[in-house]
Amino acid sequence: MKILMVLTSHSELGNTGKKTGFWLEEFAAPYYVFIDAGVSVTLASPQGGQPPLDPSSDASNAQTDATRRFKLDAAAQDGLAHTVKLASVTAGEFDAVFYPGGHGPLWDLANDKHSIALIEAMDRTGKPVALVCHAPGVLKNVTAADGSPW
């Protein structure tokens, strides 16, 4: 089984001057569920490379077993530092797609034509699309096969 995890490339929380990005626990927990089950995981983001981490999700009071495991996992950190560009992947390569949360996806992935096309293609072929916390905001411009909002 092959799962694509799509992370944000957006790092600014609106006009607040605060940093945002993806939420570490919402990435790490499902990532290890997939990896531990023997699933092949590909990490992608709109710009490729290192996606921004919401600094609040890296605070000491936000740590979990999964985030602590991630901090000790050089291979996982390297994979995250080198996400592929979302434009370079196609739905046919994967059995499912997963979007971790955080505020970042609300800005870039909600309007990203590649993300929208990926979700629509997965839907039309009956493949699972999973989203956590703020990530459902990426569905803003996604339509079903009949043209209705997803």
C-alpha cells in the first residue's frame, strides 16, 4: 500500500506576524501508524523541500510519544526535509492521501490547483482521502463528480 501525505508550505499566520505551518502531532502520529503497518509513505508539499512546522506544535507541552519518536528518527526527519513537489505526483501512484492539520493548509492547500485535482481524482477513483483538524479547509474548492461542493 502507498499513501501520500500532503503538508503545507505556508508559514505565516495571516497578518499577525506569527509563524504557522503543519501541526507536528497531526503529522507524526499517523505517519508512524502507516510506517509501523508497513505502508510506503511519500511526503509532498506545494513547494517541495522542508514544510514549515507550526512552532506551537513543537512546544514542550505539545509533545507526545509520536513527536518524541520523530525527534529521534533521522530517516523521518530527512524525508520531511525533502518532500516532493505536489505538482509532481498523481493520484494513480497512491492508494490513499492524508492531509495533516495545522493552520498553514488553510492558506496554500485550500487554493492549490494540484491539491484540488489530487483530491478530486482520488474521489473519482474511490480512493480514501483523510484530513485531520484544520486540514478539511483544503476542501474549500474541491468538487464532486457532479460539480457540487465536496
